[in-house]
Amino acid sequence: MTLIPAEQRQFALHVVSQLRASGFQALFAGGCVRDMLLGLTPTDYDVATNAQPPQIRQVFGKKRTLEIGAEFGVIAVVGPPSVGIVEVVTFRQDLGYSDGRRPDAVAFCTAEEDALRRDFTINGMFYDPVAETVIDYVGGQEDLHGKVVRAIGDPLARFTEDKLRMLRAVRFTARFGFRLEDATGAAIRQMAPALASVSAERIAAELRKLFVLPRRAQGLELLRSTKLLGTILPEWNLAPSATPAELSVWEQTLGDIGGLSRPSFPLVLAMLVVGMAESAALSHSETLGGVSGSPGARQIGETVLRVGRRWKLSNAEISQTIWLAEQYVTQSLAQASSRPWSRVQPVLIQPHIVELLDWTQTRPRGVSEADLDYCRQKLNLTEGELNPPPLITGQDLIKQGLRPGPTFANLLQTLRNAQLDGQIVTQAEAIKFALQLMARE
């Protein structure tokens, strides 16, 4: 069921009221406070309290609570289907981060001490929904007004605790169009290689969010300038020695990515990989005195597979990325309006064709505006017109006495092409054509 923001907030307020009625302190905390102050609708609500996990479960009952992180002071209170859950977190201090992700242990504390252990000032505020007041121990309101992403306290300490925070700093900066505070940015540049110790799944989860932001190009450039790009995507490190031509390819790629109207994570990744291949080909050309070739589809597919496996992407994400990259570099939509329909139709019926058109619109690469218009017009056809069922199947051929063999698949494809191109329009014509083809063998 779709979550309803108004009901989410109402339930979060109910959680606060129930805790307070039981004698505890309770406040909205973290991202929901930030979003409210920015005039955005929060997607979820966290409640911070001085009640400890057993007390939280006692207030709401064991049937309505989940111990999703009781050892860290985190209990989920389950609401109606339209609400989901509200995480209730006990005010805590974190005692060491030996794994660079989770605290080794926690000590329960005051609200102010809890705020000081959080990641960024804009995420470190509390809000009293009853009194409708902000409680800010870390200068988060000032940084929201100044449009700054700043680590709380010593940025090196914050990033040492959880190295993924470096990537989150970039994402928040891009998401809100803010500026990364100087000391925070310097700490990221210093610690960028340490991001390699973070699990691939956590890194990919952040990139999935970053790549589809409206300011995704700003985020990618920030990855480069903070040196995180070299850790995440060493194939495109863009070292200080990068040539103006290589930087031009990077800037062109960012411009293309920023110009997308329907970005997806696989599409942006495909564009990055193609850009990497173009930059590598350019660098090779300069080394050889101008002798070079364009990056090939196979090479690009191998790169996507390598990156996808390193980031532990799903098979579906890898396949989608490879398809988009290969279709783009082979210019599969070029001269679409003048080629046989049987050559163009198989591309247009693919599930990610709209993304391919979006990319091609951003940088045509041999595809004319007339070709793009033709493809869009064809996509407006009904399903039956765009992708009619085959006139004949393998079983139909077997009934005609034809035996399956090495040429069977090719025969079916030839018949399908003839159908799409209008050479045959009935099953009888398809059977006759099939028998003629087999007689020539």
C-alpha cells in the first residue's frame, strides 16, 4: 500500500504523545526535521527519546513493536498499512566504531549528547511537534539557511566512524544544491581511499539515489573533486595530470547526464562507462599520435560487467546497463526511418527504449531528429500494431513435416522479419514461404 505522508506524520505525533504520556521525553529527529524546515514533505519520521528499548516496547506493546536494533537503542513502532513504521531511537552516545560502520557499543545519554554524535548539522536537529519548536544543538538551522553541508564536530572523526558518510555528504550536497563546507570537503579528500573498505552494497545504495537526483551532474563532479570517484570508479580516475581533452570528455558526459529527462541508475551508469571508454580511446589516440578507434560494444559491455560485479549490482541492473550502452554505441536507431522495419522494431519493443531515446536526444551520435521523431511515433502504436504476434510458430512448422534442427531458429527469424516488413500477412502465406525456403536448402 502507498504510504500517505499526512497519516505518517499523524502517527509519528501519536508515538511522541504516547511516550510523553508515559513520562518520557520524545522529539522528531534527523532527516524529517531537516525536510520540514526546507518546506519538503518528509518520507519517514524518526522519534528520539530518553526511554530505553524495553520501556519503548512496554509503552506500545510487543505486538506493535519490532527490535530492529535494540542493542543500539532502535525500536520500530508499527503503524497502519498507510503509515508503515516509525523508528524510535533512544538518545545515545556511540562507543567506538571498529568496523567503520556500526558502533561497538552505545551509552544512553541526553538529547544534546545524542545530537553531537550524528553525521551532519542539517541532520542533527530535533523538533518538538507539540510546542512546534526546533531544538538545535549543532547549528543546523544556520547551515540550512546558508545552504551548507557540514560535519558535526571533527569531520575526520565523523568519517572515521562511518566512512559511507563521505558519500552521503556528496549526495546531500547535490540533493539540496548546497555547498560542501571546506573542512568537511578537505576531510573527504584526505580519507577518500578509505571508502574502499565500505561494503559494495552500501556504496551502490547511495549511488542509486545520487544518480537520479535533479542535480546528479553536480553530484558526479563533486565525487571527482573530492577524490571519491577514483575509489568508486578507478577506471575513470581523472588524475590531476588529465589532459584538457580528457577533461572535455568528462564535462561533455556530465552535461549529457544532467540533460536527461528520465534518468535511471542503469542509464547514468551506462553513460559514465561510455564516457570512460571515449576518454580512454582519446588518451590512447594521443599516445599513438592520433591513431585510434571508437570504443567497441564488446569492450564497453565487459567494463559494465566488471563494474557491476564490483558494486554487486543485480543481474537485471547489469543487463539493462549493458543493453543501453551497446545500443547507443552501435547507433541502433540511426537511419531508423529508412531501414527495414524488421531491423528497427526489435529495438523499439525493448523495455528500456524510452531511456535510450532520452540519451540519444541528449547527444544524438549519428541519429537525426527525424529518426527520433519516427521512433517516438512508432511507440505510440498499440501493442498489437507495434509487436503483433508471430504468424507462425515452431509447432506450426513441425506440423508441416519440418524437423527442428540447426537452421530452425534462423527460419523462424526470417519468417518474423518477412511478417514485420509486410511481405507475408497470413499464416497460409507464412507456411508457403517457409516451405519455399526449406526447398532451397
